[in-house]
Amino acid sequence: FAAATSLLAGDYSPWEKGGYAYIYPNQNGLILFLALLQKIFGVGNYLVVQFLNILAAILAVYYLAKLCKETMLLENTNLIMLLLSLYMPMMLYITFNYGTLLGLACALSSMYYQSVFLSRKKWYILVLAVVLMACAVQFKSNYLIFVIASAIIYLYYAVSNKSWKN
């Protein structure tokens, strides 16, 4: 958040040798997003990020339930949505400004749309999935694990269907 504030003030010291963004370049996507939010809603406005985290937590739960239903792991997803909504460790991340829940919401929605693409073959859905996955990685580089999972899913799909086109 401080690096985003510095960026808005024209201070690029976080990107100089030894600065936060220099040491952790994987945070640049989140820094730019936080700078955009501060530009729109005011410098130092942590509540906007926390509100977005609430929306992201709701979307993450929603898309995980939809993914379970799409892949036919569960038929009734109301119970899973309720249980995930009550999962305290995830909900405590609402107060953090790390991009964890924003990235999770993007990654899970991307996985859902990838599943929809594999069953319905609509290319615009795949484009949406790719954009969402790119956003997830920009929020938090840990979500590269979802990129690897996606690659494994597509490889499995190609081998099992003997179709390398997709």
C-alpha cells in the first residue's frame, strides 16, 4: 500500500535497489491495482480494499460451488456455499490488503470458465478464463499454481480425447 502511495506521489524509491518493489517484483500487479484504487477513492483508503475483499470472498465461494456443480462433484451446492462462508481462516483475509482473496476469486472463476469451455467449446469463454487467470497471478503470484493446474487439465483433456486442437 505504501509503494502504491509512493507511486502516486511520483516517488519511485520502492523500485530502486533495496526498495520494496525492487525486492519483491512479483508485487507490481498488486501495487498498480492499489494505486488505481487510491487514485479513485483517495490515498490511504484501506476500507475500499476490505470491501472488495468481501466481494471477492463471496465470488470465490460462488465460483467454487459452480465449479463443483459443473464438474458434477456435487449436485446441491447450497451446503458447500454455506460451509465455505463460515470458514473463518478465509474470512479473516478480508481485513488484509495482500490481494489473496482478489486473486482467489479470479482464479476460481477462471477454473469454472475453463470447465465450461471444455464442455461447450465457446472460444470467448476461454478468452475470459485466460484474462481472469492473468488477473489472479497479478494480484498474487502464488496463483501460478492454478496456471499449472490448468495446463495439466488441458493436457489430460487432449490426451484422453486425442484432440490437440483445444
